[in-house]
Amino acid sequence: MREDKTANSEPVIERVFVYGTLLEGFRNHKRYLEGRINSITQAKTYGLLYHLPQGYPALLRGDGTVEGEIVAPIDAKLLKALDRLEGYSKWRSNNLYVREMRNILTENGEEVACWIYVYTNERYAREKGILVPDGNWRKFMEKRQKT
């Protein structure tokens, strides 16, 4: 993480941990990240993952493991586009997801600071979503396509 700050006093972190439609090979990776990033690192964090009826996952706080990818570099313009995709605004109280900084564990055992989007409506996710038992949305979607 760089030590400088953006104009609104937010730390400059040029990495985002993704776990759903922004994963390599999925629709939003192609739309938002392909050709704009040069690094994808397999990683994991803590939490619970639910597949929502809308066709995308929701990460909730919890003590399970969620697998995904760290994508980089993410500049301010791309971060703003990802915020819009995830229904997040720093100045709004009714966000679909909140963006927070979290240390993410890479496949090599290194912890790196990343942005991560956490779903805000825990009740909806638990009542309407399907728990992704191993926290791996890619595997979950592959199994769904086979059935």
C-alpha cells in the first residue's frame, strides 16, 4: 500500500480482491478488468459467501474462507467504475456493498492490503441466497452449469 492519500483522505491501494463476476473468465472481468490490469494472484480471505438470486455472490462477514483473486493495478478511475458496479458510494448510506480495506492472504502465504466489497444486506443474503459451502464461487458456478 502506498502511503499517499487521495483527495478525500482515502488510502491509495492499487489492488482489489475479487470473488465473483470479476474473476478471470467471468462476464465482469472482461467488461471491467481485461486489458486494464496486469496481475492476477490467487488468494483467500475470511467470510461467508452466498450466491444470490440475481446471479452474483455476496460476501458476508464470518469465519469461513472465501477464495478469489487479487487484481492489480487498480487506478482511481477503474476503482470508481468498480464502485459503481458494486453499488457503492462513500457518501451514501444505502449501499449494496461497502468497500473496505482488508489484508488478504495470497497463495504464497503473504498478506497484502486490498480493497474488498462486502455485501450489506446480510438478512437478504442468508434468506434468499444459497450458501457457497467452500467459499469458491467459480467451483460453485461450474457445478451449477453441469446440472
